[in-house]
Amino acid sequence: MLLSTEQSNAISHIENPALVLAVPGAGKTTVLIHRTYNLIENLKINPLNILSITFSKASALDMKNRFTRVFPNINSKDIHFSTIHAFCYRLISEYSYKNNIKYHLIEDNSGVNKFVLLKNLYLHLNKSYITEEKLESLINSIGYIKNMMLSVDEFLKEYKIDIANFKTIFNKYESYKRENSLLDFDDMLSISWEILNRDTYLLNKYREKYKFIQVDEGQDTSKLQLEIIKLIAFPKNNLFIVADDDQSIYGFRGAYPRGLLDFNKQFKDGKIFFMEENYRSSSNIVTICNKFIKTNSLRYQKNIFTLNPNMEPINIVKVKTLGDEYDYLINDLKDKDLTNTSILYRNNLSSIGLMEVLSKNNIPFFTQDKKLKFFNHWVIKDIIDFISFSKDPEDITLFEKFYYKMKGYISKKQINYAKTLHKDFNVFDRIMDFPDIKQYHKRNIRNLKIDFKKLSNLNVEDAIFFIEHNLEYGAYLKDNSIKFGYVYDNLSTLLFYLKMISAGCNTLDELIKKLDFLEELCKDSHKGREGVNLSTIHGAKGLEFENVYMVDLIDGDFPSANSIDDFKNGKIDNLEEERRLFYVGMTRAKKHLTLITMKSINGNIKEPSRFVTELENL
């Protein structure tokens, strides 16, 4: 294989630390497998003395397969590409065998797992059930603390988290795992760090075994992961890291790009190689991406370039509504090779409308995201409960789930009183029988009874609108979103997608069947991998396509409102990470790149992403 001078220089590096800064499409995997070959074949290094760390299982498997394919003459049995977690698990297994300790992994979905433990702790301490959004925030925050090597107090001093009793939940969760020898993924790292600092025998054994350490996707390693790798590499420091600080997009997991920026401070004898040629994308795309990412200040100064020819300019499309965006996509996809096309978005919620409109237009697609929270979201369940109750107004149990989320000011006392009356009576009639109820309140309840009668006769799309506006469920969402740690625009958009899906559904059963159909479609679509690829930008990292559409590019969504606020207050890290994410999305495209923004969603006026505006001004 013909290698560039940049690639050859990196491959030829043998001893002492090295950082290879490889821009998108520069052939970083090529460099890693060729360097592995060089160590084994030309320098006669035993493959068992090489530790190659990758970011994911898929990357490890891909590298192994590519090595075997490119170098079929080398016996690849002893050549290992491993995730950091798999490596740490082996270390813990050896330590536990040596010390007669039996650890159990709790990341599966059956029996005792982290989700069940944290839900139960939250319920016990806060006397309420945790929402899916808060559970995700709780899990991410615990992982961040571990990966950034922080104490819980240091974390809370730096970050606001809207989870009551967070510190107590954290400490009880950690104590329970320790007492029962349980591990989650983050524990594999933190306990490995403890083992290596405590057990001199194992530390020296691993140092002696792994004389050469290679790290792929170095920008995605956390502070803790990097410290583990550096500890094993010491004192020889034959550490070879391939990375791109401009593609560090996992800050919420504890990714630590500053570790790369401090490389020369940590390793005085370290060498930095630049691989700046992009072999993937057209000259139009590469030129714009190079200018765009230079707006960031926390980065190495690199110049991404390509010898590829110009194709079409980057296409910026501005439409009025989400419906117009879908119309544009359906029309533009007609002449595209669908198997080499991807639609990318910032948030998973965007996939719901895309799946609906693509399936309606018989356009095949697949998605890597098998589980979307939309289908089990509490807002969806609320709407279903509202409509179900309108058909069965005697069901007090159903009514109790949402009575406080609408107009009418019905009290818990009135609900409890209604429960004591005959179950075959209309709930509203029972409430009007409440002792000493005021006349104006009776009028409100009577009007509610009439409203629910109207609701029972509406088609589903009109019913959702009626619930949102006439029953003032939308006002409840707006008033309580901040209180409960939600973003109102996200909840409003979720309702918009539900209305979109419900179009043409006359009954609730039809809507539920349609939701079930879309959920199954989502679960099964990844199997065939045929048609348009739907993915978050995070999920598309490392992939490439002839045609890429980046959609829903709205300020406040991408970048997020929190990142914008932080930037205004002088904290630039989050906005710079979001710019890197936008850059990663653009650099997935080989020939055709389309960026789509709109003026309104669900009647709410929007501004184009400031990143789109930046690109227009380049």
C-alpha cells in the first residue's frame, strides 16, 4: 500500500512517547495497523508485548479484521486490539483470582443492575419515581465524577445538577457496590487504577508485559483512562497515541482533550506528528471545514487539506417549517444512492419524525439507535391517559395519574373523596359531591366534564391539540419544565412529533398500533442496514458517506441553550465541544453535504444555528 510521507514518519516512530494528530479521513487506522506490522515483522517485537487500546468493541474488531486482511502472511492470533474496559476487566479478574474476591458486573438488563439500584435509591431518598431524563443525568454525572477523578464535592462545586440528594445517592450507590463486590463500567476503570497503585506485583507484571502501548481515538479517553495508560507505560513511555483534538465530542462522558493539549508538558521527550491530509472529502468540504474549526481556541493549530477535486459547494437550505424540511429531504433523496447516504442530527428526538416520513414514503432506512425514549416518554403516556379516560370517565385510577396536569384545580382531597363513592359514577359527578365545594368550583368541574365529552369524540390529532390547549396541558409543561429539570422546547417538540404521527388516526388504538409499528421498525431496522442511515452525529463518528444531510440546525438545540449561556458567561469549553461535534458531522461527507435549518417548529419561531451563520460568513 502506498503511504504518504506523513503516515510513513508516524509508522517509523518506535521508542519514547508520540502523539499523532490525524485530521478526519487522514488514515489513522492505516497508520496503527502498519505500525503494528512494523513492530512485529521488522523489529521482531513479540505481539504479546503490544497493547493496542481502541475506543469501542466495533473499532477493536474492525482493526483486527483490517490487519488480517492487509497482512495475511502474519499470524494474527496473538495480536490484540482491545477496549480500555476489556483490558481493565482482565486486570481485575487477575487481581480478584489472586485475592480470592469475586466481582459481578451489573451492566446487563436483568437482575441487579445499575438502573434498578439507582431508581430504588432515588425513590427511597426522595419519595418519588425518577424520570428517564433524570436517570440518564444521574448515571452520566456519576460516570463523569469517576472518569474525571473528582470527589463528589468537587463535582457539585463546579456543576449544577437538578437531582435532589445527589451526594447521598452517589455515596450509597458506591457503598452498596463495594459491600457486594459489584462493578459497573466506570468501576472497571477506578478499581483498576486502585489495583495498579496498590499491587506492585501486578503493576510491574503489566509494565514488563506491555513494552509498547498504542492508543486509538486518544481524544475520547477520559482523564482516568489516560492516567491508567500512562501508569502502565512508565518508565519506558513507549506510548503511541493517535488522536484528533478537533474530534473530541464526549465531554459528558469525561473525555479529556486537555490531556492531549498538555502532551509536551507531560512528556518532555515526546514527539508530535501531524497528519493533515484528508483522503475522504471533496476540496469544497475540506476547505470550509478547515476554516470553520479554526474558530475554536482550545486546539492544536492544524491545516486540514486534500488533493481531492472540487465537487458541489456545501448546500445550506433554509425552510419555514419541519414539514418543509421533510418535503425537501424526500424530494432530494430521489436521485441519491441511499445505501451511501446519511441523515445526521444532534438529538435522538429528530429521528422520530424522520422515521415516520421515510416509512410513509417507502424510503428504506436503518438506525443504530435501537431504543428511543420517545415511545416510553411520560408525555406520550400522559396523552394516552387523557384520551383513554375520556372514553371511560368512571376510571378514577386513570384520572389520578394526570388530574393535576390540567386546568380545574382539583385537589388530592377531592380525589380521595371521589374514591369512596360508587365506582360506576362519572368521576366529575363524584368530585362535585365533595362536601362544601364552592359553586364556582362546581362550574369548573362541570365544564371539565363537558370538555372530556368533547375530547372523546375527536380524532387523535385534534384530541392532542385539545389536550395541549383547551385542557391547558401545554401550560402545565411550560410552568413545570424548569422545576423538574426539562427543556420546554423539547417537550413541545415531542408533542409536535406525536401529532404528526397521529395524523390520519381516528382512534387511540390506531395511534398505539402506529407507535408500536415505529418502535418495532426502529428496533429491527439496524439488522438489514439497507437504505438511508439515520444517526446522531455522535453515533456516526468514524463513518463516511457520499451524501450527508445535517438536519434541525436550530440555535438553542445545536448548539444547546446551556452552551450558549455558558459562553456568554466566559466558559467556552461546552460551545467549543459543540462546534467540534458540528465539524465531525460535516466531515462524514465525501461529496455532497447539505445543512438544513428552519424558521419555526410547532409554531415556535426559531433562529438558525449560529454555526450555520458562521459558515455563511466564511
